[in-house]
Amino acid sequence: MLLVGIASVPAQAAGVRDRQWHLDTMGAEKIWQLSTGKGVTVAVIDSGVEKGNPDLPGQVLKGKNLAPGEAGDEFTDYTGHGTNMAGLIAGTGKANGGQGAFGLAPGAKILPVRVPGSEGGKGSQAAADREFNRFMPEAIRFAVDSGAKVLNISQGSTAGSTQLTDAVKYALDKGALVFASVGNSGDKANRLEYPGATPGVVGVGAIDQKLTRLPLSQYGPQVDIVAPGKDTVAACSGGQVCTSSGTSNATALASAAAALIWSKHPDWTNNQVLKVMLNTIAAPTEGDKRNDYIGFGAIRPLRALKTPGDPGPADVRPIEDLDETVSASPSAAPSAGATSAAPSSAAPAPAPAAQEKSDEGGDTGLWIGLGIGAAALIGAAVAVSVLRSRRS
């Protein structure tokens, strides 16, 4: 499976919350005064989720096992990845007498849908891709039919399919949002991964504590937003707490942010929740409002809850990405106008954006002040047009 997260490393139990820098950056304690994600179900389509995890008591619903080749069921996590994503989304911090790890939306419920891995393993990559495209569409449809409003897919395959595109459209038509990681080969092959590059999916990239795009975070027209994805601390399998990195983690936090907004505004449609996420995003401070490296910018869930702005029409999708075909291109090249400089060459910092008010919590003000785009961009000229086809 192209689980788009770096291998997890167990962290010490003491002071777990103190090491969850991503929650501090987003102002989690202030967020939880406004919303915890209660009433919203997030489907974690992954390697399974451990129902008995001490940081997920009562959070994990009955789901479905679509990985017949793996022992156990959807509550058996065959890699540990799915449990880690669930922890980032809905961890309660109840482990070790309340000293455990929190998720960004600790009131949300997790619907585990276990699917096969998408790496070649003992067989060919082509065979793995075919299996992925056989089971992933079924997983998406099951999740939506089971009441999930948010679908988190922190994994990917090197090939998409019409069936996958149709399943995503089904989810959108049923009123759900689909978030998927864009992949972790940005400093290597940077090949498109699906469903992150599937039309209608919100593709998520990763930034670090310095608000810089991770070099491994893939770039291209499939990137819509970014979120923290470096050294994030969260619950993981076996009752442990792990530190891990990757676009998987960023995707889980984006999914959690959507759950927070939907919990506070249950009458909003998927289009309106996404519109508010974009209204309140930390956008690039130079060039057009979107680029191929950080998309529209970094999520700001606290701002989205406090001052969401106009959610827009219920039936209008705020991203023009639905009339595109599945790409056969082996790599995601930057859009026209983007530089081809190496990912390690960061652009000079632009003029700071307006600072957040101090009551926004944590380091949010610093985050907004830097505008995210500055250090994250590759080279000096990355402005692109958002109206072009993202996945041509």
C-alpha cells in the first residue's frame, strides 16, 4: 500500500499533549470550545482501525472489511497506519489516565473500512493497482451509504480508474467530502497517486513546524490544500503513541477540520463546508491564489469556526475539478508558470500577511503572519491559474 506517511516511531507517553505541536499551531483548546466534531462520522479507508485502542474508546463504529487477504477484520490493523490516522482525527487523550494523545476532532466517530494494500508486494505493481481499483470504489460507496460525511483516504495507487472516479462522484452527489493524500515522492519521482489525483477529491499536501512544505510532499495540479504533516504525535496501534510524518497525516487533519465545521453547521452541504475551508485558508502571499506546491494554502480550523465568511450556494462546488478525466501521465508536472527548480530551493519570504488577533490561540498568529506560501514555494515564480484543469 502506498500509505502516504513515513513509518511511525513510538513516543514516550508522558507529556504527549505537549508534543502535539500541530494542535498548538491550530489552537486546539480554543477550537474545542466551539466544536469537537460531535455528530460527524469520518470514514478512515485504510488498513483497519483498532477498536480497543485506549485513545479511541467508543469512537470506532462497525465498518467493513474489504481486505480478505489479511487476517482479522476492520478492527484489525494490518500495518498500524489506519489506527494512527484515526488517532490524528478523533483521539480522545483518555489513555494513561487522561495523558494520552488527542485528535483534532475528538468528538467525531470513526468508520473503519479496511482495504488491501496498493504496493506490489509478492505480485506486480500492476496487479496491486488493479486490486486497489477494485476495492477502493466499493469502500467509498460503502462509507457514504453508511453515513460518513467525511472520507479520509491516506493512501494511494499509481493508477486511477473510471470506477474510482465514478465512486468519488457518487460520494459528492450523496453530500460527502473526500480528502486524500497527494503522496510522498515529491523529492523523487513525483508520480501522480490516486485517489488524490481523482477529480472531485480534495488533494492534501504537508507542511512542517516551520510552515514549510515538506520536500517529500508531492506537487502538481492535484494539490488543493496543505496541513501539518511533519513529526505529528498521535495514538497508534498497540496502545502506543507514535511520531510520524507524511501527507497521510496532513490528510487526517484536513478531514478532522471538515468534521469540526460540519459539527457546528450540520445544515451546510459539502460544498459549503469546503468553501468555508477555502475562505479561511492561509493563502500564498505572492502570485495567484493557488499554486502547485501548497494548493490554495494551509487549513485554519479555528478561523473557519469563528469567522467562516460566506459559505456560498449549497449546490456550487468551490473548486473547479469535476470535468476532468483520469490522467495517464506518469508524473505531476508543475502547472504553467511554475518553476522546475529542485524542491530544496525555497523562495525568499514575501511580505507578511496581516497578523491574527492574539485570541486566535496557540501559534496561529505566527502561522498566518508567514502566510504559508513563502517558505513552502519552490523557486521564485510559482504563480499559476486556478481555472486550468488541475489534473490534465
